[in-house]
Amino acid sequence: MGSGDLRRRGANVVPVAFKDVTEDGKLVVGDVFLETTLQNIKANNGRIAISAYDAQNLEGYQIKGSAEYVTEGAVVDTFKAMVEKMFNGAATAKGALIITPEKVIVTTPGADNKKVL
């Protein structure tokens, strides 16, 4: 499946506040409001594309890889505690998305734009 398949299916973009990076370089996102995102990942056989940027200096990256959804374990417990504290118990994390990056592309304006890291 090429990246064009992701675009044709109308990829869902959602900002996330609950995120972390593991020691081995995987990205972890807490599932609070990810329903459409999870449906898209399932439809794309676990394939995912993420965009991240710093609004201050416009440094940005697109990360392509594979995603695994987990609903229990230490990672999920950590996100549950964070979300419940932030929302005073009105919301909780339902799980976590563990993303294994396979390709990172620079989206920062300038000479390195579109460079694959």
C-alpha cells in the first residue's frame, strides 16, 4: 500500500496532547478522542502518517510507519492518570497507540524541505 492510499481514503488529522517517545524511538499517543483515527488505521492495515511541527520556528516532520493499539499495561496506566488529572475525572484514556517510525521527512521550510532522514 503506497502513501497515496492514505490520502485517497481521507486521512484524519487530530492534534494530540497526550504523547511520549520510548527509549527505542517509538511514539506513543494516548487514546482520548482518537475514534476516527483508529478506524483509519484499521482500514489501512496499521499504516499511519503523522505530522509534527513547532509553531514557534516552523520546524516540522512527517513520520510514516506502523501502529499498534494497546488497551492495558504501564503505558496505558500512565496516560489514564494524566488524562484523569487534566480533565478532573471527566475523561480517561481508553488505550494507547504505539507507532513504529519507518520514514521521517522534513517539512520545515527551507533547504532541507522534503529531505528523508
